[in-house]
Amino acid sequence: MASTLPSAAAPAAPATVHWIGEPSALDQWLVNRDGLPLALDTEFERVSTFFPIPGLVQLGLGSDYRLVDPGVAEQSVEFRRILADAEAPKLLYAMSEDLELFRHWLQLTPAGVVDLQIGAALAGAGFSVGYARLVETLFGESLDKSATRSDWVSRPLSEAQERYALDDIRFLAPMYQWVMASLRERKLDHALFEESERFATELSGQNDPTSHYLKLRGGWTLSPQQQAVLQKLACWREEEARLRDRPRSRVVADPLLIAIAERLPGSVRELSNIQGLPQPVTRRYGDKILQLVSAGREADVSDMPLIAAPLTRQDQAFYKQIKRVIVTAAEKADVPVELLAPRKRLEAVVHQRDLSAGLFTSGWRSEIIAPVREQLEDLLKS
């Protein structure tokens, strides 16, 4: 993290912890927000379930903070409305798990979200900096994180839990002000909103069970037909995990899905011979798995996306060439190269020999690499 980051006065911790206990009271509190951005965080549990279990919602408007039970928040018409309102900024930090919670808990995809972890990276605080570390750097206050893994579902919460929960939103508004001041000065404020929206949209797209097989990177060695089998197996596993509300690995683990797709068993006996496959899985799901294997073997694979293979040695050398050029653009703009050009995006550019494959031909990324774009295009044509 840059040592030149300015420090600021820490927002005062509230003397009293305020809860909102009725949906109508939450509606009224949100209606009276006077155009302020909404600081937002959640606490949840997810140990032995597929879906996160909501435990608490923390909300802030300026220096006014509220704690809300999930049962109250889900009945609030205004809470649902403001979450879906693209014109009402919601301030979060490292928002991926919060957005996933809202999708499954409220069947709602929030709009107008602003991820201040992205903002901090664009503002020069470093890539993927933790909330507590940034709070300490900007405001000189050390946060007590001892309640992080505590029970957020049971009631009542302890005083330590309440204070921890409030700390998670207390610094978001002043952090937003610092981020925006830095980004406006560098004409990068639009990049924060654009990247936050893109990230949220990408997360929502990952919810499609039919594309989950693409996350199983170890399946790249499979033939297209075997990957068609893997696609059907991964899709079924995703739906089964959701139906039973169990982690994916508690249904069938990733390596075993790949092993089934590779072996293409045609009988329960062949299926049970796959090393490591638990007998309860064969007994419970054997017939279904064999049906999926058979359907995948007959599937049309002509237009099916395939799992990206690791870069060859030659491609790795080319990857390094491309990255060196992009690093110069990132350094000139004082933007972390990890944010500008994540490895997955650069690998897509190398595989396809096309800058658009990495989202470098539009939006804020296009602006940053503009000084080196011609050089990159020449490399891709060589």
C-alpha cells in the first residue's frame, strides 16, 4: 500500500446502538435519507449449507447507523426498492458475498452498488486491501475483529458483536469521500462505477448452472464430448446442492465429477469402480449419473464453450510480453495491474489474440491502455 495515503479523522463511534425493529420503521428511515448514499453490509453463516443464512443487516446514512434483523429487512418494501434502484448508490466493501446473499435470500440483484475495495485500488491504496487495514491506514483506528466468526443468527447479539457490526459500516461514507476525491482528481471516478457494475453483473451471470462446468479448470484435459458430460454433471450437482441446501462437495466433489466425465461409466459397477467415489453417492445418485453420462455422450458439442487450457510454454512467453506492455500503462495511470489486467483476462487475450477478449477495447480499461494499444495490437498480429 502506498505510504503517502493521507490520514483523516475517524468517524465517531455511536454512543448508543440503534436497532430498527419494524419494516414500517425501516421504510420511513430509508425514505428520509436525503439523497445520501447507503452504507451497507451483512453478516451471515455458511458452514454446512449451500445458501448463506442471513444473520444481520447493517445500514448507514451519513453518521446515522442502524442494525436490522433479516426478518425485518426482508419485509421492508423500501429496503427492497432501494437495493434495486440503480440511481441510489449503495456503498459496500468486497461486496461479492453480500450480493450473493441478496440474490438467494431476497431473490434480488442489487443495482447501483459501489465496491469501495475496487475504489481503494483505483485510488492508490493497493490491490485487494482488507477493510480493517485500510481503516487503520486512512483513519488510524484498529478494528477489533474477534467477532468475525461468531454466531450471527442467534439472538441476542453481544455488545462486542454489535460494535463489530457497526464498525463494518462506520467508515464506508468517509472512505467513499476519500476515494471519490482521489478519483475525480485523476478523472477516474467513472471507472469505479463502471467496474463495480461490471463486477456485479459478472457475479450474477455465474449463477447459471449450465455454465458451472467452466469453473472446473481441471477438466481442460477432457475431450469436447467428455466436457459435455461434465457440463451435465456439474449442472445437475449445482441444482441438487441448491435443492438440498448443501455445499457442492457434500453432493459430489469437483475431482470426482471430472473423473466420472473422463471414465464415462456405462453401468453402476463401472461407476462404483471410480476411485474415491463414496458408495452412498453411487447408491443415491447412480442411476441419475449414468443417465447424465449417456446424455452427454450424445450431446452436440459444436458450439459448446470449452474449459480454457493452461498456457503453453510458447503462450506463456507471449503472455509475459503482453503483460510487460500493460504494466507500463498501469504504472503511468497509477492503477494496480492486477485490477487493470487480471490473469484470467490476459490469458483470454493470449488464447484468442484479441484485446476485446479481455475487455480492453471499451470503458475505463480502454482509456488506460490507449497509450500502448498500438504496441499491443502489433504484438497480437505478430
